[in-house]
Amino acid sequence: MGRRSLLVALLAVTVGVYLLPSPIDPKPHVLKGPPPALEGPLAVNTRLQKGRRLFTGKLHGPESFTADEHGNVYTGTVDGKLWRIGPDDSLTFITHMGQYLPECGSSTDYEPVCGRPHGIRLDRHGQLIVADSYFGLHSVDPKTGEKTLLLANSEGADGVPFTFLNGLEISSQTGIIYFTDSSSRWGRRHVKLEVIELNSLGRLLSYDPQSGSVTVLLDSLYMPNGIVLSPDEDFLLLAETSIGRILRYWLKGPKSGTKEVIMDNMIGYPDNIRLSDHGTFLVGITTPRFRKFMPPFLDMIAPYPVIKRFLAKVVPLNWYNILLPRYALVLELGLDGELMGTLHDPEGRLTWAISDVFQHRGRTYLGSTDLPFLPILEGWDS
């Protein structure tokens, strides 16, 4: 009788979970193939272990960077704050993007109130342009911290509000601001659901500060993330994080307004893309995608919406962190998109989950979305 009761209870729980609505609505997706092997330009090395950490316990999730002509570097953190790092490695608070609460940075639940600055650049007038995931595009005076709202998430574009502002780039020629909205459904604090769902709900957009006009350049993108302009600004590269792909979008020439894939089936999920100080592109890999005794987790579940819906119902989001290896990886690409080399930290001794790779005055700053320190490299030797 006891065994029968237990079976009935288990059946009831199973039926109950099955009938529960899932928060995600995934479509089947088949990736291009297994991840590439760690050989040739992808061969494992320890180049990323030759750095050191700054501001441990003071900077939590310095995600993106920019710098001025005086050697100051600017970044935003997971608690909604903007910071200035001086040439002498001094650290100065600039402003809060949202409200200040003691709980800011302690949980993603507070991000819609505290804000979360992602893409950050300096414009031609020396103002910081910040893409806050929750509050939209802002101009911030780096000296006073005064904020000016340029474009609110609620305004959106073409009748669709912004939900997850992410990457940012500014044309030095025109002043046009390019930015990404990673999803029209999921905000930053639900990024894991966005990755599991694997739907093409993101957009690449531009904003003209002179006219205030917003233009949708590309839609139906898979979690568009970091963007970077080419040296002569005839195209930009865009990372589609959730499917491990990089696109080139042409801004000038006969292909203007068109896109093409320059890297697919990548070794990991790309975050920001930046120009190096020696004329190449640097790609931060937020999570590697390695071939081991079994396929990567996201590869395995990609074709099966039923499994995804079930997991989204029963597995807490923070449990997925156990699947994330402490492995740091940076890709270096030529201007045509060819893979030239990589930098690794196989044991995560210096860092892991790299969001940005920014070079300034001989130093390389390695960003992250959540780590409580800022890793740097003092050189770029092989």
C-alpha cells in the first residue's frame, strides 16, 4: 500500500509539473556541428595567466570599458555604478545609473531598480554614452556624474520597447550611436532563459543624437551582444551570443545594409568585440564550448523544445552556474574575420567568463559580468 501511494504521488507530481506553464517558448535549433578542436590557432596556452587582479572586492562585474585622452578608463558594474580608473590606478565613483540601495549588486532581482550599465563609450564631446540594460541610452558627464536620458527602454523602436540593451559603439565620423537590444522578451536578469530558449528576438539599432531618430538595422537576431566598427567604419561586427556566431553588417559600399556570417560554430559564446591596439579584433568568450566525452549541454538540448520547457520549469536559474567552467578564452581575429590566435587561462587562475577585452596604453583590461575584481595584462606577448 505504501509503494502504491508513493507511485500515485510521483505520478501526480509528474502530471502537475507537465501541466505547469513554462516561462519559455523555444523552437528546435540544430547547430552547425560539434565544436572545433583545440588545435592550430585554438591550441591551449596559458597567456591569460600572465596578468594580475585590481580592485578585488571593489569592482563587481566591470563589464565594458572606454578611455579618454588623459589615460582615464571608465567602466560600469553590476551594482548599477559607473567608475573612473585613473592612470595611477585610483578608483573614483562617478554616479549610479538607477536608485541607490544597499542591496544593489547582491542579487539580479534588484537590477531593475539599481540599473545595470553594459556598453560604454565616450562621444566626440567627451561625454560617456551608456547603454543601461533597464533604463536605456544615457549621456553622462564623467566629471560631475550628471545623467541625461537619450532614449528610454519604454520608447523602443518601431513600436517594440527595449528589454535588454547591451552592446554599444559610436562612429567617430558621424557621431551615430550603434547599439543592441539582446531580446524583446527577456531582461538581463533572465539571461539564462534567453540562452536556453534560443529564439531570435534581438535587434541591432542606431540612434542619431542630432535628430533623436532611432533606426532598426537588423532584427530576428540571436541574442545580439557586442559590436565594433571597423577601422574605416565601412562595416561593423556583431556577436550573436546564444548561437556562437559573429556577423558582419555593411555600412558603406555596394553591400551597404546587408549582413554576412564571418564566424560560425564557434569554440564558445562571444560577448564583446573590440579593436586591438595593433589593428585586429579581440573577442571575449563568456563561456567556452568544448568537445569532451559528451557534447556541450546547450548543444544537447538545442533541438528539443520539450526538454527546454521542462528544465525552465523545474531548475532554478542559479543552478546552471555549475555547468560553467572556470576557463578564460580570448579570440584574436584579422580584419577579414580569420582566426589569428587565442589566449587561454585553462584553470581560471586569473579570470574566466570574459565579457570584454579592451586595450589602452599598453595594458589589456579583461571584463566580466559578475566577477568581483578587474583582471589586467601588462603586455600582449605570445
